[in-house]
Amino acid sequence: MDSDISDIILNLNKNKIYGGITMNKLSRKNLILVSLMLFSIFFGAGNLIFPPVLGQMSGTNLLLSLAGSLASAVCLPILAVAVVAKADGLQNLARRVNKPFALIFTLLIYLSIGPFLGIPRAASLSFETSIAPFLKASAIGGALPLFVYTLCFFGLAFWLSMTPNKLMDRFGKVLTPAILILILIIFIGSLVKPIGGFNAPIGDYGNFPVLKRFLDGYMTMDAIAALNFGIVVALVLKKQGITDKIALSSYTIKAGFIAGLVLTLITSCSEYFSRIIPKVSYKVWVTGITLSSMLFANVGLTNILKVSVPVLTAIYPMAIVLIVLAFTHNLFKGYNSVYSLSMLFTAVFSVSDSLNQIGLKMSFLNSMPLSKEGLVWVLQSLVGALTYIPLNEFRN
């Protein structure tokens, strides 16, 4: 009895109780380290090239378009990381729609943000911006410089990914300070020597800047990347002693707000594939994904970007709807029909829009609401979600 009482007292000292629920505590130092880890993982190719370019295109509508950017590059990713961490993985979250969707959608997400698009883009972009400008004109068009660079790039990525439990220390203590220093240098340089003043907004940035910037935010891959590595955040927090689901969500959101931006790495993809095919170890998946990513990176940044637009047009709306549904899960009592119908309506129109972009004419889209703004799927997803209500009443 004395031993039991001592254990209870010890547990009470280690944990904080909120409304009768025991919540694990994370020290302020570790919260900062997790946040810094998130930032260094989040900040990648898309966050480096697209915000400055899109900001320049926004011109005098910069502040308005910034609202769209904050929604797609900050708010959605934070929510995504939180809901995935609470659900213990993207596949568990996607099963709320149905099992076939969970398998197909999760596979597409991991492949696109991982070895087929996201990871190669990160490598090829860093080469184009940091190495290519200093090469001789005769060497830029050759394949050897890019190959040598990606060999070094993915060698480092492979080393980091082999020990995911050490990501918090390596990213939070080493890589993040280096990134922040470089960003600070660039920021100060832009203030001292600005490239010019504000011009008139270009194209749709003059007509609907908020929506346009939100849509262009797809190119950063922030939200779908957050769905990818939300499980990595959960893994790191659990190794810090955070096991309660409420605590996981709470600390994930706090760390996400501090981190701010999102992008993935190799680790989350390997975690996923080692789960669905457990006979192949995590380390083998790391090796395979690293090599395949290096292969695709050598096709060049321009070709990678050409593929990314239609792919993201198809996948991104479904990811957004899944995040919103998960966040509002309790409002509709988590009925699977709401998930299924809303996702079905969203998928039909987002995939059709994607096919339209690659040349397969989907003329029916022209008559749909918000088609010109590129948000044809929004009202359809709401229709799908609300369809469940009359069906439920009819059944009763």
C-alpha cells in the first residue's frame, strides 16, 4: 500500500492534471527544441522560392495576398500536424473516410511529397540557387555537377534519417540556428539594398489577391507535408514522455505556432512504408527512398515544377478537406458518411481540374461556382458533407 501511494505521488509530481485528465508535461526547453526542429524540417524548397516570387507578383496588394499565404502556409499546416499527431498517423486519419481511400490517398501523399516530387525538388532547388550561379557556363548544362551535389545532399539526408529519435537535437541545436542566421542575413541585405519598390499586381493578384495567394500556396506543399511528418512530431514527443492524446495535440499546436512553416523530409516517408510493409525495415526504406529521390532530383528543377502543378491541384483540396473535417470532428459526431461524401465530391472536382490542366478538356467546370478562382471544389465539398443530414433523417 505504501509503495502504491508513493507511485501515485510520484506520478502526480511528474504530470499536471487538467479537469481530472492527466496530461504529460514537456519542459519549456524541450518545447523550444521541438519547435526549432519543426521549423528546420518545415523550411524547404517551396518556402524558399515561392513566397518571394509571389510577393513580388502581389505588388501593392501584398498585405491582402499575405492573408491567403498565412492560411495555406501556416494555419492549415499547424492544424494538419496536430490532427495527424492525435490520430497517430495519416493512415489512421484517412481511414475515417474508408480503408481503400486511406491506402490510396496516403500512398499518393507520401510519394508526391517524398521521392517523386518534394524531396527531389529540395535538392535540385538548392543546387540551382547555391551552386549553379558560380559554375562556368559550359558546366551548368552538364549532368555531372548536379549529380555530385545530389550525392552529397542525399548522403547527409541519409545520415540524419537513419536515427529519427535524434532529430530534435540535431535539427533544433545545429541546423535551425544555421538556417535562422542565413535567413537573417538575407533579410538584412534586402533592407539595406532593396531590389525595388512596389509595382502594380500581376494577373489575378489584382482581381482576387487573397484567393490567388491561397491557391499558389499549394506549390509550397505545406499542408500535405504536414500530413506527412505529423507522425514524426508525435514520435519525438512520445520519446519525451508525452503519451496523452490531449497533451500531444496541445504541444504540437504550440510547437507549430513557434515553427510557423512546413516542409517534409525522408524520415516520415520511411516511417509510413515500414508500417504498411513491416517485413522491410525502416533503414531499408530510408536507403531506397534516398536513392530514388536522388535519381528524380537529377531530372532538373524545371521538369519537376512542370509535374507538380497538376499533381498538387488534384491532391491538395482533398488534404485541406480532410484537415478541416478532422478539426471539426466532434461537431458532426465523427460520422464516416460525412467524411466519405465530402471527400467524394471534393475528389471528383479536384481531379477533374487537374486533368483540365494537362489538356483533357473538362468543359463542365466552366459553369461551376468558383471555377475561375480555382476553388471549384469548395462548395462541392460542403454539399457532400451536408448531404449526409437529409440521408440520415430519411433513414430514421
